[in-house]
Amino acid sequence: MRVLIAEDEVQLADTVAHGLRREGMAVDVAYDGRDAQERLHVSDYDVLVLDRDLPLVHGDLICRELASERSPVRILMLTASAGLEDKVLGLRLGADDYLGKPFAFVELVARIRALARRLDSRVGPRLAAADIELDPATREVSRAGRPVVLTRKEFAVLEYLMAARGAVVSSEELLEHVWDDTVDPFTGVVRVVMSRLRQKLGPPNPIQTVTGVGYRLPDGPPSA
């Protein structure tokens, strides 16, 4: 999933971003509300971790705008204003969840994953395609019962392909949702990760290349 952290406490924002990347998420950071607005208009995010008291543009305004636009991004307010009235106001503004500071990182990760699961109710806790099974909760992958050890990025690419339910996924879409904005789109990073993923999954090749369009992992038997 792709996450935007809008937080003006630089050290906190960078620490959270580093931790979420270690959890396999693509993470961008905005240190003020204006930057957050610009990023939200340019990129598609699954979850926004939003501090209320942002400089330049207040977090409440960002939340209200996203709600009025019926944006699909899920909003988790992360703020020191954690009283009952503050939580009620945040939810009324359009937030999907509310977590007060200080917080436990494991709880933040769990809440972000719970919000992301709401984006597509068709995707259950476990994914399966042909003879491949993937468990997002335990981050375990197997093929025909054989465990497959993947890096965080390989896992994220496979998870996105499997969640597409046989639909073709373009390289641009993978860059948008699996990588953050620090990646150079001209490095062929998608092609490199896809090659490693195919090698680890083993023959027959389960991932089809649709020339000029992208990649797909069909539900049926893999191609030879």
C-alpha cells in the first residue's frame, strides 16, 4: 500500500516513515499542510496519516476537503489532541480513525492495515491465485505448498498482483502503489523486481507479461 504521512515534527515523521517502509509500505512524507495537499492531488494514496495541527494548511481543512471530494484515501488522524471531544470532531470532519500521541508503533501499523483492507472488501485476509498463497498478516508466501522467501518489495508486488484478481497491472500502477516518490521511474526497477520474483516463485512462470500494457497473475494454471 502507499501511505502519506503529514506531520510537522520532522524526527517523528521520519521515524514513522522508516518503520512503515520496513513493514513493506511505500511511504511519502509532508512536513506541512500545503505540501500534503499538493501530494494528495498528484499521487493516489491508500492511507493518509494526518496530524491536525499542521503549519500553512491545518489538518482539519485537509480532512474536510477530502471528505467533501469523496476521496478514496483513508484518513488516520495522529495527534496530541486526543480527548473525547477531539476524537468526535475528527471523525465528524471525515477521518476514518483517530490515534492519540504518544502511541505504540505496532498499533499504528495495525490501524493502517485495517484501513487499507477497507479499500477493497473483496480482498480477504489470505490471497490465492492458481497454486500460490499469500498471507498479508504473517507475510508468508507458498507455491504448491512450498514456502517462498521474498523481500519486502517482492512481497508487495506479488500482493498487489494477486489482489488485482487476474486484471492487468501496469508498471506505472505498481510504481504508484508499491514504491514511494524517492524511486527513479526510469531505472527499470519494476522489471528488475519482477524478474527476481519470477525466479523465486520458480517454473512454470506464473506471471504473464502483457506486451505494452503490464503484468497479470491469472487465477488459472500458470503458463509453461
